[in-house]
Amino acid sequence: MKTLWGIDLGGTKIEGVVMNAETNEILVRKRIPTEADKGYEHIISQIAKLIDLLKEETQLKPVAVGFSTPGALDPSTQTMKNCNTTCMNGQYMKKDIENAIGVPIEIANDANCFALAEATMGIVKDVVPDAKVVFGIIMGTGVGGGVVINGQVLNGRHGIGGEWGHNVLEEDGYDCYCGKKGCNETVFSGPSLQRYYAKISGKSLTMKEIYQLYKEGNDPYSKDTMQYLIKSFGKALSYIVNVIDPDAIVIGGGVGNIDLLYTEGPEELKNYIFNSRVVETPFLKPKLGDSAGVFGAAELVRAY
């Protein structure tokens, strides 16, 4: 039996899955803590530990393992970059993991793995089965994006394909940790929308609370915040649609639970798209939830 092995490497947990490559049946899933505070070498040892646990439970061995990571592998230097688990940055993680577990690995960032999973195993496969180009969005604590073309992740020359979260939307906006100002992430991530609401209302609420107030219809500040989200989202997304014109867009993350994105989002996109105000692209809610990262990681090694 051919199997697919995937690892979703997060800041607090490492999740692994072994799947039947023919049926996508899950043979085993396990999670262990990342314990990133103990340093880079400890993270590598935790990965090796999880692989050993998966081997023990399945009595199988991987041919290769796919990894979803909180950053990107730089194709030129073969080191990690843009990781919010900062001890990984500058490290030869691909080589170090391969040395630790003894098989080849493939790495893509979490947004790419989300997009890949939903394109090949999730909602896109169900709704738009002939889709060739898929743009996957994660809108939560941060903002990320991933591009999948014909079932393959578009990593790009610099390993930053799909990095939509760090396109500049507001040139005079807030500072972003990446060094620029007004990136998409500083405009319509969950924390950024909470900051916007607090600025206009004087009250600090969670995004869930703000959205609930909007649905109740009695809070003008929540309405303003939702309008700000939709206007910013539509404009930012138009740059993607004008360049790659995807067959489907999937929106994940906590902010992705806001229904307006799927109704008002396409309407706002009409104001910017170079297509005579016609938007036919389906905006889809993800099917796989927090499993998308680990399933996408497994899909990275299907060709092995």
C-alpha cells in the first residue's frame, strides 16, 4: 500500500498524518507539542519523535514526508525565512530534518498547504472539480495566501509565491513586522480589525464580538468595521484576480468565517477588477478546517 506522510509544523503543536495514497483514508493522526521555546534543535528532535511514533503505530515507513511550515524555504540559500517561530529563520531546516528522519522531504508554507489541500481533497474538488488555478487565503491572526496550479503549489523563484499578506495596501498605514507599512496583514487580519474598531469606538472587543454586534444591527462602529474590511479585502484581492484570474478562491482562518466576505466580497471586487464589473469566480468556505495544513503537507509528496 502506498502511503502519504504529512507534518504540520506549528508554533505550539506538531501534527502528523499517514494516509492511504489511493483512497485518502487516514491511517493515523498524532499531535505532540512543538516546545519551540527550547530552541531549534529541540524542534528537529520533536519532529523525529513524531515520525517515530507514526512508524510505530502504522508499522510502516515513509518514502518521503511533506511539511507545512510557518515560513518559506529560500530556493537560493536553502534556509528558512519569514517564520514567525523565529528560531527557524536562517536554518537549513530541510537538510536538518532529512538528516534526522532519513528520507527526503518537501516543504511549503502553511497557506500554500491550505490551498493545496482544499484544491485537491477539499471544497474546490467538490464544487469546481475542473479548477486549474486556485487561490487560497488564510485570514486570521495574520494574512497569507497560496497559489495552486494544476494540483501543484506555486513556490516561485524566491519561495514567496502567493505571499499576499505582505502586499502594501495603505502606504501611510501601520508598521508591519516585515519592515513595510500598511501591508494587507496590518489592515484586515483579525487583530488589525480589532484595532480599527477600538480606534473608532473606544472599546476593545474580539473579532467574534464585533461581528456579533454587527449581526445584531445596533452598533454603528461594528458596521463601519465590516465596511472597512470588505472595501479593503475587495481592493487587495483585485490585484490577485487581475494577475492570475483563479478558477476558485478559498478563504480560511477566523476572519474567513465572516459571511460578508462571500456575498459583499465579490461585489466589492467588481469595483476594481479589469473585467467590466463581472465577477464569476466562486468564493468558497473551506471544507477541511484545521486539517488542511497536514493534508496539504501530505499531498506535497504524492509524486514520490
